[in-house]
Amino acid sequence: MTMKSLVTGGAGFIGSNLVDLLIKKKHKVIVLDNFSTGRKSNLKGHSKANLKIINTDISKKNNIDKYFSGVDYVFHLAGLADIVPSIENPKKYFESNVLGTLNIIRASHRKKIKKFIYAASASCYGFPKRFPTKEESPIKPMYPYALTKVQGEELVMHWNKVYNFPAISLRFFNCYGPRSRTTGAYGAVFGVFLAQKFANKPLTVVGNGKQTRDFIHVRDLVSAIYKAASSKKKGVIYNLAGGKEVQVNKIAKLIGGKTVKIPKRPGEPDRSLGDISKIKRDLNWKPKIKIEDGVKELLTKIDTFKDAPVWTPKKIKEATKIWFKLLKKIR
């Protein structure tokens, strides 16, 4: 029997890669996206028979129930990201990441879907004191974006407990890969570096570059999402990470070219390392793509970053003035 899945934020970086996998697995897919950051070009190549794209804002009181009819799996990836914009406009983030999540939960519950997967964020841990960081670690969101992602997760887990809602929450660490987001001075390091590399500009390394991140390739990430949906587990929270620390300096070296140092930004952790023993054990999953191979693949597709904004130290300094003003007391 053909499965039917619905992906919110399906035109985005992770969402579109998940759509690719679902269609490969013979699912019929519905995408809900308002295209604030997602791109229709991310979904090209799929037939209308397999993919239906709906332009809608899930935070609004639209009648979205009709899109959930006959749906087996719901993957809720839609939401606003970034630190400083969330501080500047917390209401907008609450509406998108909390009210939007509630709207999707209610529609999913009413239509009795088989499994609900929520895209949570490792930003919930704030500045962890223990590494690798376990799911049971203290939750300390440091800014509105992180807070709203925590509140969304709490909604999901509450509905699981009270209404037996078949949900799993996955706390994403640093995802990279094809279609990486490239917009914003606060954007992911890969989008910034690859756009600079394509433009033959120095890579802007924050601080001394010794800070670490736990990177996971998007294909590893979506394979874990799929395994979670296919499993019998519910009411469970998992870290979803590569399980290894990688210095930003190493990423710069793998990409290659000149580098330039820019001031360390407040409100950013020095380390990131997720404990993935739980998801490996429960779902028989593990990441397969090494960071060296993932970067090598991105370099073969570097022309896809030709239209991305190129950030110079001067532009970053101007764009992040408010970052230093607002986050200097956070730790």
C-alpha cells in the first residue's frame, strides 16, 4: 500500500532532502510551505503525481485539516530559525514555532495520523557543561528561537502523554549538505564559507576557529527521520547528530583558500557534541558520511552557491552590530 506523508517546511534545506527520500521510498508527499526561506527549485524533478505543494502559513488560522486527510506520517520541519532575529521579533517566532506547531499537532490528531515527527533543536541545551550532551541534560534556552523550539517540543510530548499522540521529537544538531541555507549573516557556516569560496573571497572564521560543532550530513539526518517514523517508538526524544566534534578551522581547511579572523560573537557556545547512543540503540541507526567526504561532495557542487550573498568582514561587522549589543550578557 502506498504511504502518504506530509512535510511542513518541505521546500527548505532539510525538508526538501526528506521529500527526496520519501518519494524514493514510494510515498506520496504533500508539502506545506510559505516559502519565506524555502525554494520551489529545491523540489524540482518530482512529478505532480508524487508531490503536491501547498503555499500556506501554518501559524495562521487557515483550514489546513483538508491537507491531512489520508495522511500516514507528518514531518513537522517548518519554523523560523536564527538567534538575533528572534530577539528582535519574539512574537513572530512564537507564532511560527509554537502556534504553528500547535496547529499542525491538532490537524494531525484530528486526522488520526500514524506517526508525527517534530524537528526540535539542540539549542535547547544552551551552554552544556557535559559532553557528549545527553537528552537528559538540563534545558536552558538562551534566546527566543531556542525557547520557542523547546515550547514546541513540550507541546508535542504533552499531546503524546494526554492524548496518546504518536509522536517523536528529534533534536537536530548542525546539519550540512546540498541545499544548505545561505542567507543571513547568522547563517550556517557551510553556506557562508562556500559562497565565499565560489567568489574567491577569504573565509571569515569567527574567533580563533577552535570552537567545535557536531556536524551531521543531511542524508544521514533524513535517514534517521525516516527510521524514527517507521519505528514503533512514540513519546521519545532523541539527539540527532554526527556524534563527533569538528573544529571550524578544520572545515575551513577542508574547503580551502585564504581565511580571515573576525571577532568572536557572544551567545555562541564554544563546544557542541551530541550523545547519540540512544538513537543508535533504539533505531539501529548511525551516521555514515564522514565530514571529509561531505565537504568534498559540496565542493563539486559549489556552483549552486553562485547566487548566495558573499559576506565580507565589513558586511558582517555591520550586520552583527545588534548581535553584540543584545547578546553580550548571555552566557
